[in-house]
Amino acid sequence: MGYFALAQQDPEGFIDALPEQVAIDEVQRVPELTLAIKRSVDANRKAGRFLITGSANLLQLPRLADSLAGRMECLHLHPLTEAEVRRAPGQFLKVFLAGDLKQEITASAKPKPSALPAILVTGGYPESVKRDPVRGDRWRRNYIQSIIERDIHDIAEVRDASDLLRLLNFLEGRTAQLLNLSAISQDLGHARATIERYLVLLERLFIIRRLPAWHSNRSKRLVKTPKIHFVDSGIAASLGELNADRWNEDRPRFGHLLESFVLQQLVAMADCIPRPPQFFHYRDRDQTEVDIVIESRNQIWGIEIKAAASATANDIKGLLKLANIAGKRFQQGIVFYDGKATIILHKEPSILAVPISKLWEL
């Protein structure tokens, strides 16, 4: 009898026969194991005996036998940040929240082609990063196919998995945009409840995330619809057949992809902070927007993201409106852009133009 069958048929016997320290991979395939693990942990409280990994959010599995509450610490393993790819410290978020970003004018140098297109289409999965562009794209497409054909069935009953692939392709063209369930339902020919269920499944598999809208009691004109984002920009690029050499021709699409990329870099960095901040977006009924709003301990920061090589005062309208609504809670705003210098765009409130490369250079 194989390990998988044994774990399904006799979870307690399977756990009892394991060494004192063990790693169990893809645990979502046999969620019944959690009850046996609970019993084992209660009998022996020595920490670190079990390392449980999986490609789905364990705590949200419908067939989970036990939540292991009080017996388990959860860590979300993100795709590699660009700082990790370059083996850099990745301290940008800490520096930003501490208010230590300063104006930094660099000496002019000969312009170079942007590095962003290649970074965005590669994404952060280790197997994607270490391959050349063609093989990396093939790996990402195979990864999505395996998610659809296998992992989905481990966590839910799905009649036709191809519907999920259609949904993913639909969402790719709308990453970093407001989530319109009615439009998706009409386009794909499914009820809203079905689309909502599929979205939850894709979130559990860490393919997409919903970014909630930030709101304040001082303003009743805010749009409270979440934005949809792909967790990994490389996965979205492969779904959308985006190539790095299409940077100029497909700039709007790359702009949305860049927004999802920056959000993921910051979310991953936040997990290294003892009390991670919360992330939102801002949009009001006048369509004034701020791409990312960060809230921590009743303080607010705002981030705008531009794929252009320059940033101007016209890019800060949303940040100024956010600052006005947040009042004294507002700490600082930045406009990420594809340039080289950190410059002051506005003094009070403080708003800086910051090179996107600072995400991995600091």
C-alpha cells in the first residue's frame, strides 16, 4: 500500500509510524490527517515535530478534519520578491513606513532599456526565475494546467475545471482593476454565486487576491468594490501571452501588471514585519484613485504606480485627495516610476517620486 492510500485509510496509523520530525507535503490532498496530527501533538507538545506544506490554504479547506488551532503556526510562502531573486535585503517597506525615504538625485547616465518588462513576465516562482524566457513561459503554463487539472479537485468539487481556466483568462485582462462580478457572470455564462465560488477557490490556491477598498467615515463618496490582482505577474503574463519585447506596444496592459507586481512585492515584505500592515486601494465616485493604500496603527500611506520613466505633479491628484480625507493620519505618499532619482513632488503633505528599482535596491 502506498503512502497516499495509507494516509487516507488509516490517518492515525500513518502518523504514528512517522519519525519524530517529519515534513508532509501537499497535505490538502488528505485533510483527514489533521485530526491525527492533533492527537499526536497533544500527546507530545515538543515544538517543530511536523512541517506541513501545501499548495492551498489549509485553514480554508472544506474537508479539514481539525483546524489545529493553538497547535500550529502558519507561514505563507510567497513567490520570490525581486529583492530575493537578486539576494538583496529587501528593506523598502520598513524604510518607507519609518519615514526614512529621502530625496536622492543621481548623476545623469546614458539611458538604458527598462528592466521592468523582463522582470514582470518572469514573475517570482523559483522554477520560472531560473529558466530562460521560453522555457520559463512553458513552465508557467504547465503550472496553471496542473493547478486546474489536479489541485482544484483536492479542495473542492468542480464539475468542469475548464471553466476555471476561462475565468483565469478573463481575469488576466482585468488584473489591478475593479472586480465586476456581474460582467464576469454575463461574459462566462455562470451565475454570480458560481463565479464567487470560483474566485474563492483561486484565492485558496494563491493564484489571485482581492484588494479591498479603503474607506473613511469622513467620506461617503468612496467606491467600496475590491480590486482583483494576480499574485504572480509571470503567471498573468503567460495567460495573456505578454512578451517583454511588447513593452511599448502593450504599455496599458503592462501598467496593470506592474501594479499587481508592486502590490505583491510589498505584501511579501510585510510578512517580515512583526505586525504586518493592511493593504487597500482607494477610489471615489469621481474616479479619483490611489493604487495602494497602506494602513498600520491608525496611520495611512499612499502609493501610485506608473510604468513611465518620468513622474510629475499630475500624478499626485489621488494622493492629495487621500491625504485630505485621512487628515493627520496620512504619513506620506509616493509615486513609483521607472526612473532613477527620488525627488520631491509635494512638501505638505509629503509626496515623493521613487524609482521602482528601490523595491530591491534598499
